[in-house]
Amino acid sequence: MFIAIIGTRLSGKSTVETYLTARGFIPVRIISQRHSLEQPLCFASARELLEHVTRNWRFNFVTQDLRTERVIQMFIRRPFFMLVSIDGPIFDRFRRLNDQVEHSSPLHSLQKYVTLHVINNFDTVTALHSYLDEANLLDAERLRPSWDSYFMTLASLASMRSNCMKRRVGAILVRDKRIVATGYNGTPIGLTNCNEGGCPRCNGSDEREICLCLHAEENALLETGRERVAGATLYCNTCPCLTCTVKIVQTGVKEVVYNLSYKVDDASSKVFQDAGVILRRHRQAQEDATIR
């Protein structure tokens, strides 16, 4: 593991580096002038440092000398690299001014690369060490997420596609650690998005309305069979209810033929019409109704 520490002045970067050094990490430095190299683990450039830690990736290293986005981009590609950001309340940092002087880092441009943020508002070094013990910087999952964390992150990402006015939800369907389908909640394909007024209930216009939004879990399950279902005709002896209607639309069925009518036919019919799905009653059923 190679940990680079960045942070505001006097936030405690050196203290964290000392903490890691005491636990077996090897401190490394970048010295701009080659003749200034006085120790075996000082390097003339970031490139040389990168080559060294890559060759020796089984060892643990720590540095405070990666201070620009260009340099950090070189290291962030390595699976053993972690960027830790240290900050603290202004008053606490001012109080430490007489104790030590630390280099500052351009934090704003580097935040997107940070794996762990530490707010050092502790009164003592011992308290900070206790916090770092609990944070467990050596946890391998910080470098490479577990399968659960990986798929849960993807589910959260999928939720960002949701257009539901009530809540963003995402779901990932996985089999044998392979993604089978993804889903997020919102109105069925072909209908106006929920956040554009497509679902009256979610938009609060009428609480008596039935919600048209599919749940994220439903979408993931429905998308699994979409390739086999898309373009098909569905025959059913009763006109689908509204709950089934939105799922029928989502799976890609293009035509629905029914026999008996149902109490919410009008609502189902409107959803089918808006989604471009043909809905027709079986002719024999119409003829039988006429004879009666």
C-alpha cells in the first residue's frame, strides 16, 4: 500500500505520517535536485518514486510530497495507492502554529481523488491515534471494494437516473457476480417522466390516484427478460390491472389482447395509449357481448 497525505496547513499531516511510520510504513520523499539526495528513499522526481513503489508494491510507503493534480493522476491508476486528506478546525490549526510548520496542498483540485477524509479536531495526539486505529487505514477494502460494496455503489449510481418525484432508488440484479440487469424507479418506458408530471400521485395533484411509477426492483427484474419479451403480443382473458399494465409496458410488449373487461380498464387503456402499446379486445368476446 502507498498512502499519500494531503491537507491544510497545521492539520496534522506529519502526525498521521508518524503514526503510519510507527506501524511499518516507509516514508519516501521527492527532492528536486539530484545532488540533494541524502537518503536511499529520496527520489529526484515523482516518476522515479512511482517506479520504485510499483516495483516494491508489497511494501507499505507513505509520503506528503504529492501535491499537484498532475502528479497524483500518475499514482491514482495504481491499485495499491490511496490518497488521505487531513483537515481541522481553524482554531485548532492556529493553536498548533507554534509547534510546527507544514506544507500546504491545493485541496480543492484534489478532493475527487481522496479515499479517506480525516477531520483532526482532537485535543491530543493520542486521541487522533485512537481515531486512526478505528478507521483502520490498512483495510484492503479501501483499495478495492468488496463485491457487496461494489454492487451497492452501482445501485446508488443507478438511482441517480431516477425521475420519481418521491424518492430516488436504484437496484442491481446480479448472478454469479455478473450484472444481469439494472433498474431505477420511475414511470414506464414511453410515458412522460414522473418529474415532468407523468405520475399524478407522485406529483401530489391527487392522492386518490394510483401511482404509475415502477419500483427500482421491479425494473431490474423486468429488464432481465426484456430481450425475450420485447415486441411480443400478450393475450390475457381479463384486461390487465394498472399494476400489471405498467410492467407490461416496461418489458417491451407491443400489443395486448384481452377478453373480459376489468374495473380499471380506463386507467390501463390510457397508460397503454400513452406508451404506444396496442390494446384490443378479442373480437369473439365483443360478438358474444352483442348477442347477449
